[in-house]
Amino acid sequence: ETGVTQSPTHLIKTRGQQVTLRCSSQSGHNTVSWYQQALGQGPQFIFQYYREEENGRGNFPPRFSGLQFPNYSSELNVNALELDDSALYLCATTDSTNYGYTFGSGTRLTVV
Amino acid sequence: AQSVTQLDSQVPVFEEAPVELRCNYSSSVSVYLFWYVQYPNQGLQLLLKYLSGSTLVESINGFEAEFNKSQTSFHLRKPSVHISDTAEYFCAVSRGGADGLTFGKGTHLIIQP
């Protein structure tokens, strides 16, 4: 059973709206990364946080932003939602070795 | 930048037969290699990883993968598959640090009775 919990599991939003997705991980996992998985595709790296600071980013625009909190929880925020943002969003955490990421079950976002 | 190619989008195989899922990567620096499995409507579960040392790595459920540096490959194999192995399998690479994981497009393993 995974130690990473994501909420909500499903979400429907309208184009142009803003959304916040949440992730909580097990104690000691001070690195969290977020991925977008479109239907039929592999996950794409959005960004990574380490000790509450963003320290890596994939090819995603600034309207994708995040936060990491001292209690090992984190958020992914997406502004000005577009239809193409419809996807499964996955959170992955790891400890200081930065290997063997543990994934949550994801949030399925549908933009209509 | 690194990239991952999974050569087969779908692999059908009969139950108890052997299977190989192919993965090739491209990177200008040394990378760590991973295989993840995804069951329907679930997140990703780590199957096995290669960080360093022995080029043959094994998982607890009978899968193994071999790192071949000269061919830049990390193919996944299982000598005898079971119905429960039906899933999507993703190969991924990472340089470590803040780069995250780079995934292939996945291979759907279909086990036929």
C-alpha cells in the first residue's frame, strides 16, 4: 500500500477556472514531484520541490505552480485551465536519496 | 536532455509464456533506470531499478531487467507470465537531483488465457 495520498480522486472543471490538487506523503519524504499523464501517454514531469523550494521544472508554463509544506504535504495549482489540461495528475515522493519514487494513485482532472 | 523509447505499444502473450518488454534510452550523461507498472485507474508502482553495480536487477514478483550500456537498453523480462501481470509498463530514466523522471510512452502487456 502506497504511503502517498492524493485528493480529490476525480475533478471536473470549466475552461478558464483554477484548480488545486493535493498530495500528502510519508514522513521523511522531503522531495515531491508532480507529473501529468494524458490518456494513453507516459507521465510528463511538471516540477519538483525539495524542502519547500522548487528545484526542478519540466516543459510546463508558469500557470502550473506548486507549494510544499513542512508536514510533507504539497499542492499543484493550475490557473486558466485549458481543455488539454485534462489528464491524470500524479504526485511522487522520495527521501533524500532521491531514488525509487513512490507514486500516489492520482487525481483525474477533466476540463470541459 | 534524456529520452526513452518503448518499442512496443502493446504486447500480447499467452499465460505461462515468457515475455520481454523493450526499452531504449538516450542520454549524454549517466542515468538511473526504472521500470514502473500501472494497473487500471491506479498510480504507478516501482517494479525495479538500476542505480549501479550488477547490471541484472530483479523484482520480488519474478521480473528482471538487464542494463546494457553499449546498447543503451534496459529490457524487462519474465520467464512465465500470469493473468495478474496484465497492466501498463513504463520504463523511465533519471539523472538524479532535480530532473525528475523521464518516461517512455508505455507498453500494454496483454495476457491471453
